[in-house]
Amino acid sequence: MQQVLVELRQVVPYDSASVQQLRGSRLVIVGGVGFADLDVILGESFDVDAVDTPNGEVVHRRRPLIVSDTEQYRAFRRGLHVGVGIRSWLGVPLLYQGRLVGMLALDKEEPNFYTAEHQRAAVELAEKVAETMSRD
């Protein structure tokens, strides 16, 4: 999984990225790159029905989502996100054989960073992440 995230960074720039596995109604962080202390965030989770985070929208719609400026979501101003400086966010559903297994989240400190081209490239590599997660 780490190798795929490193590969992804070559085509879609990010400051940090997390792989989140769907477990019931929660997304649990199971991997990541670019965090000061990855051990602190591993195991943290998000309720997919919470309205103050875009993660649930990705899960429920099963489609990627670009957030140009994270200031519109309260979740980016509290908890794990405090002081991290995430301003742009790209969420991509992880689908394996038609089944949603989780989500890939890419973070950038620069607002209005992610484009439709970034999204297309992330979707292509998300398939590799989903396949890797399904084997574990």
C-alpha cells in the first residue's frame, strides 16, 4: 500500500495521504504518507454519516470529491486536523469488484489545488489500493 501511495505522488501531488478502510459506518485510517507521526493517526476513524466531513459524501455517492477549500467543513478545524494546514482535499472511493472497501484521501496545504485531471489520475491508482486492501 505504501508503494502505491508513493507512486501516486508522482502523478497527483499531495502533502499527506491516508487510506481509510470502511468498517460498518466508519472509515478507519489504515495507512498513510506525509504525516509527522503516522502512528498517532493509524486507527483513527470517521463516521460516514457525519455532515461536518466530506468522507461520508465519497462513501455514499461512491464517487470522487474535490474540496477546493476545506474551511467549509468543521472537521478540518478540529481533532486530527488542527494545525495541519489542509486546505485542498481529494477523496476517492476504493472499489474492488464493485464493492466499496474504503476511501483514499489526499491533502494539500494550498487551497484550490486539485483539478479534474488530478482526480482522474487518483481514481486509476485507487484501484490498486483497493485490490491491495482486499488481499490483506
